Amino acid sequence: MLLRDIRDLFRKELEPRYPVEEIDALFYRLLDHYLQIPRFILGLEPRKQLTQEEEQPLFHALSELVGGKPLQYITGTVSFMGMDLSVDPGVLIPRPETEELVRWILERHAGDLDGGRVLDIGTGSGCIALGLARNLPGTSVTGIDISAEALKTAGENVERLGLQVAFRRENILAPKGDWPLYDLMVSNPPYIPRSHAAGLHAHVRDQEPHEALFAPDADPLIFYRRIAAFGQRYLTAGGWLYVEIHEAFGQETETLFCKAGYEAVLLKKDIFGKDRFICGRKPIPKP
């Protein structure tokens, strides 16, 4: 079958779900992933033909896209901070906003975390922990998550990348035992109220893990409240807490941080101009 005809089939089958520009982007990413064929090939070889063996993974991927499966789960990979990470339906797909969060931390703390400890709460695929470990080689990084499936994926990522990150299974809503002190904590916890599920894209709502997406309607800030309290107990004096937030709860989360005893609290917008990140510092006791 001609390659251009396969592209046109993608456009026809996916037109109800995506604009044509996004369909083409999906098609060319799959073409590169499965066959290592660059997107400009159709310009050079407009009548390029694929064998049945070459067609098969593209048609299978098209069927999964029509069924609503995200591209990242089809290929099993996502790019994050220059790393190719494995992802599967047991973990949230890392977003560009989360990469913004990591870069913000690095901009502010790259010079003062050498030899320190960092804790990533709700690590999922390990993307935040791995992004920090890769760029802060002198720092001890730990990631925790309630999901054994997520920790398996995170462990596979750290092993393949050859980075030093420790992962452990913990429930931040009910942490057990003693913990060391950390110089920085970071989290992208569940923050979408369950009542907002209907407003999400189907490939998010129906495909990504709900325990990583949704917070209870009765208390949508429960994770931030518990994380803030945990940070006050297990951050070093002067240590920092960073979180990604729901755009609708910027002021409420900022107030929560202040009431929890943090100072220098800062609410930051993402590249789309939406309230997305908050940080705060645990006070240093006055002599």
C-alpha cells in the first residue's frame, strides 16, 4: 500500500477525534517509532510503498487510536526532559507542564542541593525524580507511590537510564514509620475533582489511571493538605516544597501553604498562562 494512502486512511478514521494537523503528527510519530522513516519522506518519495509487514504495526496503532488509546500507551514511550521514558496504562502520561515544574526547581536550586535529599511524592513513571536525578548528580533522590504497578514502571525506567533513584511504596495520606529529613519535596498529586471527569478528553478520562487523576469532590485539596503537613515534619529547616496544582485552585492552595506554616510562598503560571505551580519554604527557627 502506498504510504500516502495509509496517511489518508489515518485522516479519514481519526477525523472525528482530532484535527488534521494532530492526526498527521500522530501518523508521523508512529512512522518514526515503528519504521524509523522520517516525515519528509513523502515529499521525496510521493509513491513510496510499504510491505504488508511494515503496514501491520501502523494499522494496529490506528485501531487503538480509534478506540481512544493515547499514542504514548501505544508506543510505550514518552519524551521527558530529554529522556525516553516507558509508560503504560498504570501510570499517568507526563505532561509538558510537569517538565516545567522540574525545570523551575532546577533553575532555583541547581546550585544548593548537592549532597542533599529530594523526595518525589506520587512518582508515577518516575519522571520528576528521574529528571531531577539526571540533572542533580550529587543529590539523593527518592520517589514514593501508592501503586505497585507505577513503581514497577518507574523501576524499569531508572534501570534503563542508569540513574540513582530509590523507589518505595507508600501512601502519603497515611505515611508509616520514620522518615529522614529532606531538603526538597516535590509532588504532582491527584487534583482533578471527580465531578469534573466528564469535561476531560475521553482518552484521558477513559485510559489514564483514576487514582493518579482524581481527588474527592468533598475535599479536592486533601493531598496538598497532607503533603504540606508531611513537609513541615520532614523537611529540613529552610527546605522547599514544590507542587503542581489544578488551575482553578491556585489561590486556595496558596492560602493552604501559608496556613500550614510555609514562607516565601509563590504561585506560578504555566506556559499557557494558567495557575499551575506553588512552592513554599519551611521556616528556619530564629535564634
